[in-house]
Amino acid sequence: MLLNAFIYLCAAVVSVPLAKRLGLGSVLGYLFAGIFIGPYLLNWVGDQQDVMHFAEFGVVMMLFLIGLELRLSRLWEMRKSILGLGGLQVLLTAAVITLLLFVTGLLPWQSALAIGMALALSSTAIVIQSLNERGLLKTQAGSNVFSVLLFQDIAVIPILALLPLLAVAAPAAAPTIDHHSLLDGMPIWAQVLAISAAIVAIVVGGSFLSRPLFRYIAETRQREIFTAFALLIVVAITVLMQSLGLSPALGSFLAGVVLAENEFRHELEINIEPFKGLLLGLFFITVGASIDFSLLVTQPWLIAVLVIALIVVKCLVLGLQARLFNMGLRQGLLFALALAQGGEFAFVIAGAARQFSVFDEHTANLLTLVVALSMLISPLLLVAYEGLSNRYSRKAALDEETIDNESPDIILAGYGRFGQIVGRLLAAEGYRITILDHSPSQIDLVRRFGNRVYYGDASRQDLLEAAGAAQAKLLVIAIDDADKCLDVIRTTKRYYPHLKVVARAIDRRHAYELMRLGIDSLRRETFHSALALGVDALELLGVGASTAKRAGELFEQHDQEGMHLLSDLWGDDASYGVATRQRLEDLTRVLQLDQDVSDRESAGNAKGNDMPL
């Protein structure tokens, strides 16, 4: 067991950094690692089924964390894209693949329908991870992709329920499916009632019971217990969903959405993120190791044709949907390429269909191989999209191959709402600015107003060089992605140490990370506007304008001092919590002391005015 763990870790440590350096992304690195250590090449690890069942828990965690980023109101806003876009994608793709397999005479309609439904689904793990790595998850196409994947998770339930009705021949023995349910044999109304009760339990528990429980656990000041409790929540939901025959990933996503309003949300993210990353990596390795190269060697042309046909059919269906939903050329292309592969649920459906005698073992193995190879190709499609998008954007936005920087004084990375204010001020003072932004649509919009803005990822050293970083005096980072901001700073510190760096901090945690990297200045994006609003609130409550302004100034001074004092304690929950409460008490005393001094001065002035001349 320990030897296998050692092999998995070594394979990941070697392959993932190499794949990232080649610009292929971590997903391909994990897949290649699995291929090399799998039973069909080096044969360092054996059967992957048990490991894959464990690794699938990473997908569950991933959807839980995604749910934490959404709120019920946001999910309700997405209902049309989830049901309309997602439902149409599954129906159209399944129908087209079923017709192709049946009309060509390859399979009876029952088997063709089962395979069509299996191949209509895409890989949630690979797509989300790949889009997130490239900063594409929050684009229009990324949002639509997520809606489709969410519907696909829901669709797995009726697909599995439909398989027994598609049996071509009676099974020799009663099928023993891993995904059995406690509800098997119960009437439909009872199953619906039990499923509804489970969903209500998740919603009620997340909304009302979680806060006191989290508070109780947090008061122990034991970080490992908080981590254990966070994992317990995800495991409990997974067990509940599996026992009812539902998708664990869907249940964990719902729990994440419910907990999105919880004040412990960020702590949950911090504690679960490392486990999610490791388990997802393990999942990708098992997918790579499960590719049956012996079958690929015996029937290479057939499998190549099937894989290409799958990707082409899905791209055509998805491209048609992109056109119907007015996504535009680039967003539509991203939408189609992102979902063009098969998904991990196809393995589950293939196993269940074989046990129900919907098709034979050879067909199931062929289906599994085609899906695995399409998952392997999927990240390459996104790499190709990035290359095409970069080339198109540079041609359309720059009208030239390199940046004509004219030795700028300032490089401004990120030109959204925050970056525009900084850029306008600096430009008004006469400084030459080179603006970098990774959004082609934003570039097109900003250039209409005569601004010099260019497409690119500011964390790339070659792009910073082309933008004039070697001659510039200052780098302003106004990117709204905290991790990307840190990448830009690390690249700058490594290659351009002379360049002064100021940055936008997304939140307090991000500010601490920026301070540790030693940048020259930072500003939290909401701090000063929130502070100004607080001063306005004091005035509306009857506090004098000068007193309210003075309170705001004292608060800002105290908070800035606290940022430097508390940054060294960030990561130690117990010490940080004690220090934070102490700083709050100190602030209360400072404000009260200032108020007392002000009152005494006012009283002294009043008494002096009453003295006879």
C-alpha cells in the first residue's frame, strides 16, 4: 500500500511540473503519469478500480467547493441555462449518437441508446480543473459549461434507472451493481418522498444547524478538528446520496451552495482545498492507468475513428447550441471544445449496462477506452484553443505581432473597474502606460476609447519583457484573481527586481500574502469605500462630522498597523484569533480615549468662553 502511494506521488511530482512547463496543464500531467505507471506500460501498479472509487471523492470535494462560491440566488439565476442549455445538450447529443450507431447497423437500438446517453456526458473533473487553471471558468462560455455539467450530474440518475429497461437479453444472474440504493423496491411515491426529505435535510442542516456546530468546533481552537469536521460534512453527504442512489457530487454541490452564506465559508475552503487537489490528481492518474493499450494495439484504426467521431459529433452539437444561444465565435468555440470529451460517469454507465446485458463486455471495454482517450485529448483541445485565441486576439487587438511599448513608465495589469480608475489617474498626470488584460472582449471595449491596451497573461515573463518591464519604473497589478496576482508578482520579483510593484488586494488574506512577497504598496479593494460609508453612517446617527471623520482616520491608522502586526500570525488560527480580539479591544479603547480627550477640550473651551474679560 505504501509502495503504491510512493509510486503515485513520484509520478505526479515528475510529470505535473513538466506538463505545466510545457504549457499543457496539470491534468495532462496526471493523465500521462497514470499511463506510464499503469498495467499496460511499466505495470508498476495493478488494478485501478478500488483506487478510482476512492479518488472519485476528489470530484465530490471539487463540486462542494464550487458550491461554496455560489449562492442560492445565483443558482436560481442560472436555472434557465442549467435546464435549457444542459437539457438540450444531453438530449441532442444522445439522439445524434444513438441514430448514428443504429442507422449504421453497428448495434441494436437499445445498446445504441445506452451508449448515446453515456457519451452525452462530459468529464466534470477534467473540464472544471482545466478551465480553472486557465482562468476561463468565469467567462461566458465557462459559466455555460458549468451549467451543462451540473445538468449532466442530475441526468445520471434517470439514465441509470433506465438501463434495466434496455436489456437486449435477460442477464444470466441478478446483476450486482455497486450503485444500489436503499430505495430499491420501494414505490415511486416513497422514493420521491425520501429523496425530497434528504434534500430538505441538507438545506435545513446547512442553513440552521451548521453555524452553531462550526462555532462550537472553532472554539476548541484545534485546527485539525475543524479540518476533520469539514471532511465529515462532505463524507456524510456522500454516504447519504449514495445510499439513496443519487449523485454524491450533486449532493455535495447543493451543500456547498447552502453553506455559501456561512461565515465559516473561507475556513472551509482553506481546509478542504489541499485534499481536493490531491484526490483529483489521484483520480486523473487512475483514468490514465485504466487506458487499455492492448485493445488499442489490436484495433487502432477503429478506436481512432471512434474517438475522432465522438469529439466531432459533440463539437458540432455544442457549436449549434452556442449559435442558438448567441455565445459569439470565441466563446462558442471554447464552449464546444471544453465539453467535447466523454466523462467519468460513462465508466459507471458502461459497467451497469454490461451487468444488465444491454451490451457485451467487448463493447463495454471499447466504450471505456474511447472515453478515456477522449478525456486524454480534452486538455490538448483547450491548449489549441488558447493558441488560436491568443493569435486572434493579438491580431485583432494589437494589429501587430509585438507590443509597441515606447518605453512605458508604468505597466498596468488588469483593466477592469479597479484598474481603470488607477489608469485614468496616472494617464491624466502624463505618465506613459502599457495596459495588459487577459479578456479579449475587455480589450475590444477599452480600445474603442483610444486606450493602448494589449492582450496577454501578465504572469508570463516573455509578455512582461515585450511590454517593456525592463525599462518601466512601476508595475500596477489590478487583477481580480488572487492566485494570478501572486503569480505575476513572483515572476516580476524573479526577472525584474528593479521594478516597483503595487497591487490590489482582494481581501485581508490576500493582503497578507502580498505583504509576505514584499511588494512596495497594496490597497484592499473595498476597504476605503467601506470606511467612507461607515463615516457617513456615523454622521447619519447624529455624530458630528469632524468627530466621525476623526473616528474613520483612527480606525484606518489602527487597521493598517494591525495588518503588519497580524500578518506574521496568519495561518495559526489560535494565535491569530486571540490577536484579532485583542486588536479589537485596543481599537475600542483608542476611540473611547480620543472621544474623552475631545470632550474635555470642548468643555475647557466652553469654560474659557464663560470667563469675564
